[in-house]
Amino acid sequence: MSNYPIGVFDSGVGGLSVWKELIRLLPEESIIYYADSANCPYGNKTQEEIIQLSKRIVDFFLTQNVKLVVVACNTATAAAIDYLRQNYDISFVGMEPAVKQAALQTKNGVVGVLATEGTFNGRLFNETTEKWASNINVEVQVGKGFVELVEQANLDSDETERVVKKVLQPLLDKGIDQLVLACTHYPFLYDKIKKVSKNRSLEIIDSAPAVARQTSNILNKSNLLREEKTPVKYQFYSSGDLETMKKLVALIDDSILATFNRKKL
């Protein structure tokens, strides 16, 4: 199994922010990425709907002999990872909002979290916040419109700046000094968030590097690190349009050799 690929999925292309960290930390690993863009966003769906969508993707991954699955979606992690771990005999790595890191780093005791409604309503966010930030002022805001902007590869327009400012301003008005990006789509808007904040001391936290480290740790402990010396393979599938995925993959690394396929499950 060590030479099998890693499976990575998201409600859309946002999980490519996690894929970016995985290929940086584990350049010898082959990866299959699935973007469920036809059903994106997941944030307004019920838990049962998200479980069923996640189950279809994992079933597809198993036909491709993946050795581990990264749920590169905060909303899917919140809604479905408990079910997946209970019903599949394979390791899963999920997303966890970096509230702990923000709580430890804050200097003024005010941190902001951007996420979807599904993440805020999930067990992981609430348990993490209660455990690590009970004495911290945690201000939350739904990143309304963020996922749609990234799904359209609309990262650098005046419209994007207006949407980011509208969402971010209430958090900035509260005086946050830490901002947790608790959706894998949001790091693609990092530059706009930094520009709108006009605050050089604002720390913007992305949990993708921690997810890559956890993936590496599990593979290492399970003796599943790839041993083959043949070139790695990157395969990308989407239930929707492929053009945004191609653009973002090229934005991350334009030298990547990959295959892109549309596949509705």
C-alpha cells in the first residue's frame, strides 16, 4: 500500500490550498484530488447531505486504491469525518480551525474566525473553542461570497475587494489581532484580506500546513511513505468545470504535470 496515492477532496477547488502544502512537504507522494464543484458550496447543506456526498467521493477513492484520505474541507470535516472514520477501514485527516494557535498567539485577547455556517455549527469548532479559547474573545464571521469567488478564480478584481471588505470589516472593527481562515477556499484570497485589513500586525492563520504535517506523521507511523522511485502522479477530478482548477493548479506551480478529468459521482 505504501506506493498507493493519497486521496484529497473538497467541496470544490479550495482544498488545493491543502494540496499545495502536501506536495511541498511530501513531494514524493502521488495524489488524487476530487473537487465536488457541481455541489459547491457545502456550507448551506444539511449534515446528512454532506455525509452522502463525502461517502460517494470516498467510495470512488477506494476504487483508485488510495492509502489515506485528506478531507480538505472544513465543512465536510465538521459534518462527516466522524461517520467516515466509523465506517471505513482507512485513515482520514480532517481540517480543524486553528483556534488554538490564534488563542496562544493573541496579544489583545481578540481573535477572528472566518468560516462557513456548517463549520461554525460543527462539533470540532465548538469543542476546540471551548477547550482553548474559553478566556478569549472569539469573533466569528461567515465568509459570504468567498467560496463563489474562488470557484470562479476571481481573486484579484474590484468586486473581490468589495466582497472581502464587507465580510472582514466587522471583525476589524472588533480589533482582532489574529484571523483564522477556517475554510480551505479562503487562503486564495489572502492578498485581498491583507490589503483590506490595512493592519501589518494582523496574523492570518491557515491550518493547511498543520494538515500536511499530520498526513506525513500518519504515513510515517503506518510505514506508508512512498518507496517507488518512479515519477509521482497528480490526478485531478471535478464534478463541475475544470478551468478554475487548471488555473489554480498553475498558479500554485505551473511546472506541475497532471491529468484533469470531469467525473460526476
